[in-house]
Amino acid sequence: MSRRKALVVVTRKLPDVVETRMCELFDTRLNIDDKPMSQAELAEAMRVAEVLVPTVTDRIDAELIASAGEQLKLIANFGTGVDNIDVTAAASRGMTVTNTPGVLTEDTADMTMALILAVARRLVEGAKIIPSGEWAGWAPTWMLGHRITGKRLGIVGMGRIGRALASRAKAFGLQIHYHNRRHVAAAVEEELEATYWESLDQMLARMDIVSVNCPHTPATYHLLSARRLKYLRPHAIVVNTARGEIIDENALTRMLEAGELAGAGLDVFEHEPAVSQKLVRLANAGKVTLLPHMGSATAEGRIDMGEKVIINVKTFMDGHRPPDRVLPIML
């Protein structure tokens, strides 16, 4: 007699190869139209599912978790972070939460480096000139950006992505500085010729470029606050490919408008998908580069994420602890 397959509800469309494998292994309900689920639709999914596979745009809060069916035992997030899920509330209901760490490191580091170059060398502005028909030819003082070789890069968060970025940045001739909860391994620090700053404030005051690469947690909400942003020098640029909530976006915008910062490259936003119209106007004026949360958007990365989800679900349904279990943060 064949074993009953677990009912798995997927909230968004995933790569075909991932969906096909999930359908082979589980009783899978897919989101064919790829429209984000409403909170009511999420609540219904959680009422019937044994496993929910949400994405980072699905808000799985305590209220939703409280109304979930008793059979829902696993929330297998399709994403590196879990700030979209109330992990503590899930644990109190006996639910396991997993994520997909490690598979997006190189993709996100590539995009972070690309944003550093785009802002410093005004790439987006330049890319618009020829299609607009406004180019009159080369001129010695036109569209001048700044070289990054020899500049100081301050990395906020020296985890996998921070270290991958540091490796790329060192190859471009940047001097590597970082703030982290603790020192990285001495061998890594030596290889990267990286300088550790216990004080984030002191590091910010000395950097030419600052890149945010830490996770969003209650402790990192507005880590780059209005007060801290004031430590940055007027020629500095800020790049964020982590989470929008880590930076006080209103304060950053005010400083950019006032010319107190040279520029910014943002792939994430505090209230996304809503983007401040003030930031949009700054982008139109060439003062910031804005991307639609595409730092991890590679075909290879999305498939790797899906494979992680499948391993977590399969391991859990086989009665074992999934490899990417996330535990509540103890404050």
C-alpha cells in the first residue's frame, strides 16, 4: 500500500524543475497564477496544509499562526531570511520553521559589487544617455564619477555574503573594513587584509563606501539610524542588498536630498514593494540607483533555493530534524 503524501501548499510560482520535483514527492498545491496571496488566502492555506512553503513577501504573523490548522507542522520558507515569519509564535504552536541559507551568497555579493560600481561610476545615468538621443560625444569633464580603487569599504555584517563581498572588493583594490558581532577567523581577516571595528559609529565616520550585509532582526532594525547616518562623510555612498528595515530610509533620503551623502545604491526598501517617491525623484536626478529586490535573482540561485526547501520538507516528513531549522531568537 502506498504511503500518503503530505499536503504542501506553495504560495508563489517556483522554477518549473522545483515544482515538478515537489509534485513527485508531495501532494502539492501550486500557485499557478503567481499572484501574491492575500492574508485571507494565506489563512486558508495554513488551515489545510501540513507544510506551508511561503516566500519572503508573505507575512506569517502571530495571528495567522494562531488560526492555523493543527496539522500544520512545518513552515519551509523559500528565502534566506525569516523576518517575514513570527518564529517564536510558530514554535509555541509546535511548528518547525526552515529557510534556505548559503545558496545566494555569491549572487548577492555580485549584485552588491555591481551597485558599488554603478553608483560610483554613474552607470545607470550613462545607460540612459544614448537611448535618449542626448549624447553629443565624448568630453573631458562630462559624466565624471569616482574610482573605487584605494577607497575604504565598510561592511556591516561579515557573514557569508559580507565575506564574499570583501573578497570581490579586495580584488578591485578597496581597503576592507568591517563591523560584526565578533571578529571573523584570523586567517580570513589576514587573507582579506580586513580591519575590524567593534564600534559601528567609529567605522562609519571613516568610510568612503558602506555596504549593509547583515540580517534583519529586532536588534538590527534601523541599525543605520538617523544618528548613525550623520557620522558618514559627504562624499560617502551607501549600498544595501540586505533588508530595507536595517536603514532609517527617511533619514537616508533627507541626507541625500540635502547633499550630505554622495549617493546610494538600494536593492531593498523599508516598505517594499512600496518605494518612496522622494527616492524615485532622487533616482531620476541621478543621485541614487534603485533596483527591484533582484540581488538574488539568478536562475541557478532560485533552483538551489527550491532544492533546499525540498530537502527540508522531505527530511521533516521522514521524521528527522531538517538541516535548515530556524530557532526563535532569545532576547
